[in-house]
Amino acid sequence: FGTISELFFLTLRCMHIVGPNRVVKDYHKVGQEVHDADEAARAAPEMSEEREKLEREMQLLMERRLSYEVVFQDLEMLDDLVALARLGSRSLLRLAQAPKTILPLPLPPPEAFKAVPEFCVEAVLDVIKFISNTNPTALETTAVPVLHDFLNFFMAFSSSKAHVNNPYLRGKLLEAMSMLIPKGRRHGFEHGGGNLVSLFADHDISRRSLIPTLIQFYVDIEVTGAHNQFYEKFNYRHYMATLLLHVCKIPSYLQAVQLESENREKFVRFVNMMLNDVTYAIDESILNLVEIKKIEAEMAEPGWAARPEDQRREVEKNLSQKGGNARWGMQSGNEILQMVQMLTGMVPEPFMVPELRDRVACMLNYFLTSIAGPRMSELKVSNPEKYSFRPRELLVLVCDIYVNLARHPDFAPAVVRDGRSYSQRAFLKAGDVLRAHGLREGQQLDAYMSFVALLRTCEADAKAEDLQLEGIDVPDEFLDPVTCELMRDPVRLPTSGQTLDRASIARHLLSDETDPFSRKRLTADMLVPDDALRARIEAFLAQHGRGAAPAPPAAGADPMDTQ
């Protein structure tokens, strides 16, 4: 590096305060001012002094905007920025005493590294984001060794919580990394991706460590302590999803996913959080689409134009707000469903652990009934594309997940057990849509229809079992106090003395490791099997002709391991 002087750190600080990101914000602000001035000029009377003034103002704003765009195309400046960012990334790795293999970084972090302010990391990220947003072609033509240096930097610090404890900064590292994914001409890439095309495939450190880093980050960003953590997590998980969906198209990353799924406790927690996110996002979008349909009907009434202007403006504002919510929910939900579709095709077992199986089934049934059941008419808005609502694409994702999980013997019974959303008619309607529009053909369509036939059999079996217990009074002590369902594997909570079904409490602990009754800390390994109660439940089931519960996990076994 030569000598790293204080001028280097002052430059990074200036870059962070008034550098690339500030320039891009100013550029977009000028663009908005041009738009506003143009609308105001169109509304002003022709040949009026006001209109001429607005047009002169718009001309000046256009000149400012074009000046920005000229700067964005200055390749010499971009080269200087890349050189500075590369120097910053390599100097930070040197301060962290990174080995030649980059990972793992030595622990604890050196004192010199601890003294480095966060803006030194952010300045590097700002350069990548600036180039990606203004001249992505420059990224395509960046030399491969330089791109590898940046990827080394991203991987080293996004994967080490000890070095970068701030989850939002690690999220920004993944955001910048996602900008190294090649895109098409529509996104400004003129060379088909150039040197970015094989970047992740050829980067050995990413092949080894990116998948566990992404999954760990998805879990870590759940709780940050910030007041806006709920919405911020969706923002950063978007970049995580973008990276995961991209690299899983590369064969060398598939084995890493398989290996990571064997860390059952961590992977199941990751799956649970995906289910939380996709259920919230899609449900939020569906509820807002229903409201949008009502507002559109209200605005189509004959007397709409005669309403007072302030009333119309209020309704239009409400429509715009609900439209934004619907679009956000559908975009986020579709992205997560794509991850679920991909992962269930590769590693379905974590989705079928007892604490998640019924939840996955209920979620899919709700989505299917919403887009292929009677409720679909409530979602027929005038311009679904405006809200990123593509029901056929959503249907394909949901049906593919059903097929991916159909191989597990406990999945079809779980689907049928859902008394809230399960509908055989919705499954048949979905099959008709898949066939009529050529969304799935051949073996894919046959696999889905075979699953539908299996559901009919499971439905008949479930009705027969229900008849066996019809009119029989099940003792209260046999029922889970939270779900009010018959327990199969009762466990005692040592922190409150309550007894719940293992699947019920395990599902709760995936999101919140506290006793739901006492709020004391509680983990899965603290649960105490209630063998005496289990024996009484099994005797009760045998007496009434029902099968016994499956054997509990062996002593010392991982409570989440179903293998």
C-alpha cells in the first residue's frame, strides 16, 4: 500500500459525508424538481408570465440534471473511485490481520481494527452502490482481480459478527455484494454481465462461506433493538434473497445448501422466519387488494365526479397508500416464496419437522384458496400489474411447493387437517388453471394432480378417524392449553410448570425463546418429557381405536432432528 496517511482516512470521511451517495440523492432530487416544474407549467395558462417562469426554471433544472449525468460517465473519475475503494477494502483486511485464505478472520479482532470507525467500511460500499446506480457497465468491465478483492472484503466482514457487530452494516455489505450480480440491458448492463458473469462461480471463498453467511444474517437481523426493525429487516433480507437465488443457480453452491441444512436447529429457525415473513407480506397484500377493489368500485360510481374535491382527494390518497402496501407485500412475498420453492426442492426435510409441518400446510392452503378459490373475485383490481400482483406466477410457486413436499408422508395429512383454508375444489381449480394456460405440463402437471388425488384419500381417512372419536369426551389434561388439540408428545415447561405438546411449544420457541406463561427464558433442550401423561394418552387412543403417538426423541437427541 505504501504509506497510509491521515489524508487517506480524511478522504474516506469526506467520501462518506459528501461523496457518491449524496450526489445520487441530489441527482434524484433534481429529477423530481424537473417533474414538478413540468406539471406546474402544463397546468399554468398558455402564454402567461407564470408559465414562462416555470419553463425557464425547468430549463435550468434540466441543465443541472444533464451536468450530473456527464459526471456519471466520467470513466477516469470512476477508475479513481474504484482504486480508492479497493485500497480501503484491502487496508481494512490488513488491519483485521486476515490470512491469505481471508476466512476465518482471527479472533479476537485486533485493537487497531476496533478503532476504525464504521464510515471507513461504508465509504467502500458507497463506491460500489454509486457505480451500480449510475454506470453499471463500469462494473462489468472492472478487472477480475479487483472484483475478487471486493468480494473478499464483503465476505470477510459480512460473515464475522465479532468484527462488524452492527447488523445493519452487515446488511449493507450484502446489499453491495448483491450489486455484483450481473443483470440485463434493462438495468444498464451493456456487455451481458462481462466479468461479473462468473464472479461468484469462480470465487472460492464465496463457494465455501456465502450460504452459511446469508442464512445466519437472515436470523440475526430479526431482532436489532431499533424502533423500525420490523420493516428494516425486510429491506436487508431482500438483498440476502437476491444473492441466494442467484448463487443457487450455480451447481457448486448446491452442496453448500445441503451441508447447511444439516445444522438442523439453525436451518429450521431460518425456515420459520421465512414463513413469518412470507405469511405477513402476502396476507398484507391480499388485504390491501381487497380494499383497492372496493375503492375502485366507489370511484366508478356515477356520482363520483360530483363529490367535493377534498373528498375525492382523500379517497385517492387512500388508494395510493393501499396500492403501495399491496405492491410492497406482493414483491416481498413473491421473492420469499421463490426461496421456499427452491429450498423445498433441494432440502424439504427442515420444512417438515413437527413444529413447522402444519404451519407450512396452512400457509400454502391460505394462499391457494385466495388465488384459486371464491375469494379470487375480491382481488380482481383494474390493473394488477401495477401492484406486482401476478396470480398465475403466484399459483405456480404455491403448487410447486406442494409437489416438492408431497414426497414426505406426513405432509398430505397435514394439508387436509387444516380446517380453515383446505378446499378440494380450490386444488382442482388450480389444476385446471395450470393446464389451461400451459403453466405446468407433462410430469410437473402429473405430479401435482397425483398429489391432489392423494389429498382425497387422506381426507377420507381423516373423516373416518374423526368418526371414531365423535361424541367421546376427551379429558382436558390431554389437550394442549394453547392449541386445544390432543397432545401426542406432552412436555413440561420447567419455567412455569405448564404442559404442552412438544410441536406446539417448539413452534413458539423458534420465534421467541421464552416461556409463554411466565416469560422466563426457555430453550428446546430445557423441555421435560411427561412420559406418564403420554402413556395415558396412548391408552386413551388405543381404547378408542386410534393409533398411538410416534416414539419421542431418544435421550440426548436433538429435539429438532426428525431423521
